[in-house]
Amino acid sequence: MTTKGQPGRVVRIDDDTWADYGKLCEEKGIARAADVRMYVKREVAAWRKANGTEAPKRKVVVRRKKPADGSD
């Protein structure tokens, strides 16, 4: 399952490690997926900083409300 329209990724981790990681994340009060995303973002930010690379600009999506029926 994906959130916010982001593509899903497949990561292979053995069952025992995944189960213990679930316990660790539960103690931290965070979902495993969120913890993995935060870790990856920290690592990439450090790598970019070390290599003088800028992060790509984020796309901003503006959602407009549809006008009510019968309004002019």
C-alpha cells in the first residue's frame, strides 16, 4: 500500500529481523514505514551535503474546489 501517491518499494528483510524491528518501532511510537523513510531521507541528505548536491525542487500541487452547481 502506498500513501500520498508515492510509489511503493519492495524491500526484503528476514522475518525475525522484521518482527523485532516492528517491536522497536512500536516502542518508539512510529510505524516501520515512517521510520524507514526518515532513515533514508537522513542518509540521502547527508550524502547530498557531502557531495555538494542540491535536493530536487518539490512539485506543488494546488487543488481547486469546483464551483457549486447553479452559481454564476
